[in-house]
Amino acid sequence: MGSLSGRRIVLGVTGSIAAYKAAHTVRELVKEGADVRVVMTPGAREFITPLTLGTLSKHPVHSELTEDRDAGTWTDHVELGLWGDVVLVAPATAHTLAGMVEGRGDSLLLTVLLSAKCPVVVAPAMDRDMFTHPATTENLAKLEQRGVHIIEPDSGELASGLSGKGRMAEPERIREELTSWFKERAPLMGFHALITSGPTHEPIDAVRYIGNRSTGRQGAAIALELAQRGMTVDFVSGPSTIPTDHPGIRRINVQTALEMDAAAKEALKNTPPDVIIGAAAVADIRPSEHFEGKTPKSELPESLRFVANPDILAGLNRLAPKGCFKIGFALAHGDGKEAALRKREAKGCDMVVLNSITDKGAGFGHTTNRVDFVHGPERIDSFELKTKEAVAEDLADIVQQTLSPRESTPASHSE
């Protein structure tokens, strides 16, 4: 796996002589595993062709808001802004930097930058006197204050014949800085999680089913938090309307416990995880048979026979690679700590997240939760009531602390 494996990078190329380096930049990023989409300004096309960058990136290159005026088709700048993990502008001219500061939208690239929900990195390129001009230095300072990361230009001979600072950083350095930047902002990059979430619906007929009140909100929050820290996540979800829109999350939707079991085991086989999190509220039982279509009420049996569903988490934990960190969830009525300790041993977990339906505002159907992290008899970390997103942050902290010491050899990369 490359140092940028799985990262989605929108590369903005502007009208500088350094635009010729964009071909090398794309190759460096793709070689390290990144998925690169290129957006060019009209000026950039004077220095390098879209065909070159499209061939190297293996994606169409975008440069105009209207792709085909006759057909009335347009480039969805919002989709591009949401797609990327980062927008990298290299080279970034003084004109584009000024447009970013002013919030202009007079090019496709600037509209992408205005729409982007992800961070932005710029690699300035211009003549010495342009780079040192107060307008440029002030614009760079303003962008930095807004959180834009600046890859400082090199010093050397410039296109004008002058010598000084202003040469765009070489593509190798851009790749190295971007890799380091991702590691700092995404400390779990390179690791992989398998998460089960939501309820399962066990059908009686085509309309009726047996299930529970789980919404899948807590599992979704965990998946999003881990993905934001750089992890790739296989997210096996039962019926849930909670969104998990993130490029690092591969969502697999299922209905029943048997479907969840099969999908999770297939995901584990395809990409051995570094952490398994069993957050799903799986129905313990299912009808031994279900009726075709919608059964009339008068024809429903007076009683149903049930069979046990598989223990999904225990099965996954038995198949987990060596070194995998295994986390289960337990819902209790009352204190529940002894039951959580028993569950930890029975299911082969390293930790169990315990919550109780007797805690006001916790459990199913709430946006908040109050949990205990049960590591073992000697360590139980208790937390106050907080949002499920905040609980996900606490859990991600534990995952990060556990995986960071073995950063160079995560479970998914070992034999």
C-alpha cells in the first residue's frame, strides 16, 4: 500500500509556467495510491494539455463550468468539493490566491474551492517580486489563518531569468509534505476497521418483521469519526436511515442477521481489519420460516417458532487477524458491568462498550448516550452523558492509542 493509499485528491492546476510540473505531480500522487481528479483553469491549458493529465490520472479533466454548451451539461463543482479528502492547488498563482482570499467564483477551480468541505493545500508558484509583493504575502497570511496549508516555494532560477524564492516545490516534495500532512491530520491513515451497526429485521412475511428500536446512530458516528481520522471502514449496516457519507467508508446495507453475518465475514476476508467494532443490535432470534407475500391477519398462526441467530461478533473475533483490536457493545438494564465482563470473555473482545437503558437519555432512539468502557476487571472507564458523536470521539481515542504503537505494522498489513 502506498503512503497515500485510498486518499482522494482534487488537484487544481493554474496558469503558471510551473503547470508543466502537474504531470509529474499527478504521477507521484497516483504512484502512492491516491485517486486524483484534476481541475484546470483556462490559463493552465496554455501550458499543459488536459489530455496529458487525464491520461495520467485516469479520469476526465475538468476546466469549465459548462462542459457542453450545446447539450446544456455542466460540471458539478459541489460534488467535486465534497468528493475530495483535500484540494491541492499546485501551482497556485498570485491571481488564484487572491481569488481564494476574496471568495471569487469566476473559474471552475474557485467554485470548487468555495464548495469544498475538505481541507485545502496550496503550492505557490510565481516570479520573485510577485511572491514578495505585500499583496501576495498578505493573501498567504490570510489563507493560513483560515486553515489553508502552504507548501513553501523553492529558491532558484525563475522563468524570468531572475533568481530567488518563487519556484513551485518539486512534485516529490509536494508528495512528501502531503503525506506528512495527512499523517498529522489523519493519524489512523493506513489502518482498516470493520463495523457492524444498526438493527436487523427478521421477516415474518413480506411486510411484518421482528426487530428492535436501534437507529444505528451510534455505529454511524463511530464510522464517521474513524474515517475522519484516516481509517478506511467497512460499515455493515442493518436497516438505518442515518447517513455515513465519507469517501473512507464502504457501506454495505443488509436486512437480516444472516445477511449481516455473511457480509461482515466477506469483508473481513477481503480486507483483514485492524479493529472490529460490533455496534449492531442484532436480533437474537428469527422466525424458523416466513410466509410469502403479505399474509392476511386471519391466516396468521397463533404462535411462531423461533431459531437462534448466529453470534456475529464472536464469529468475527475468531476469524480476526493477530493483533486486531476487538470491541463489542452491551446494552444492559441496570448496572450491567458484570454482564459486560462476561460478554467480553465469551465473545473474545478486548473491550466492551456498556450502556444501560435505565440511564435517562441513553440507548436506543436518543441522540445522546452514557457509556462505560469495560477493558477488564481492573479497568472500567466511566463517562457522563454526552452526544453519540462525542462518544464516538472517545472510542476513536482508544482505538488510536491502541493502534499507534504498532503504526508500522498494522494487523491488515501483517502475515
